[in-house]
Amino acid sequence: MTATDTSGPHTSGRRAPLTKAEIAARVAADIPAGSYVNLGIGLPTLVADHLATGRGITLHTENGMLGMGPSPEPDDVDPDLVNAGKIPVTELPGASYFHQADSFAMMRGGHIDVCVLGAFQVSTSGDLANWSTGAPDAVPAVGGAMDLAIGARRTVVMMTLLTKDSRPKLVERCTLPLTGVGCVSRIYTELAVIDVGIDGARVVELFGTTHGELEDMLGLKLGRTR
């Protein structure tokens, strides 16, 4: 099979990897209606722009807001209205504000249905490493990730599958400092949607590649979701 041959039960029929916006749309499509959702810093913030109206999805940000909307137009930026990553956001009708301690209580108390986080590494068993690269000069960025990874009812990861120097981010065992153990259930990337957990990694959907090519790229044996 060639790199452009994506035939098979777990392919999307697409002959190219997803763009960042398309990954965000793919994540958004899987979020159940009526969910309370937290979007992590970085790529996950893009999901806010792809949530269909009328599904009753409420976005939470750990700096103290429920009812966050999509990114504002340049002329509508309010410098006092930002998410936890200091990125300008909008508010939807019914939005509410509260102390950061209350926001963390929501996270730790299991009141967030879904959190979407970025990652430096995810293991095939669902371990997450996303707060430090472990480099001597790295600036750690814990934020609320540890609370979200364990406190949310479902934790998924949105990331590129490879680092800038082409090293896999999906690995058999994380080598970077862990954020949480066994907390991730699914990862969304430009090349594949992959479930992870105690049964290992299983491909759900492919974009512009084949199952065998993906295994070669990652150096992993990947199952298939049926």
C-alpha cells in the first residue's frame, strides 16, 4: 500500500493529514451534548471555534469562568476577558464568573465532563506527560493540568503525533515527568485518532496514512477499534 492509499475500515477516505483546525473540529464532533468542558492551553483552545450551537456544551476555564465562547474578532477583543492561557475569548449568554478556588473545586470534584489537553507524551496505557520537557532550562507549566487530568470524567489529548524533530509523542512508556497515570482515553492527531488504555493503543481513524505506516512511524504495534 502507498502513502496515499487509505482504504480500509479505519480510514477516513482522506488523502492528507488534518490541519490544526480540522483536528479541533474532529475533537468537537465527539464531545457529547450537554457537557461541561475544559480546554487546555495551546492546540485545545481551537476546539471552542468548532462547537456547533444548540448542543448545550458549556466551556469552563480554570481562571474562573463558565460559558466561554469562541475566539473574538480583532475589533471585539476585551483585554479583561481571557482564558487560563491569557488568550482573548468571548462570553456566551448566561456566562458566569467566580473565584479561582471555586473553579479548581469544580475540577477536583468531578464536575467537568470532558477535558481536552495538549501533551508532550502520551503512553499507550494512557499516562500523560504535559507539564515539563525535563530539560534543564525548561520552564515547568503545571497550571491546572494535574487537577483536570484526574478530576475530569473523561480526558482526551489533542496534539501533533510527532515532535518538531520527528520523535513520536505516542510512546510505550513516558520518559518525561508525568502529569497523570492512566488518565487519557483518546488522542486526536493530524494522522490518526487513537484510543489508549489498559488494553494498549487502538486506531480509530486514519488521515492520509495507513495502519502499517503509522506503526512504522511510531515503532509500536497498534490494535484496531472494531
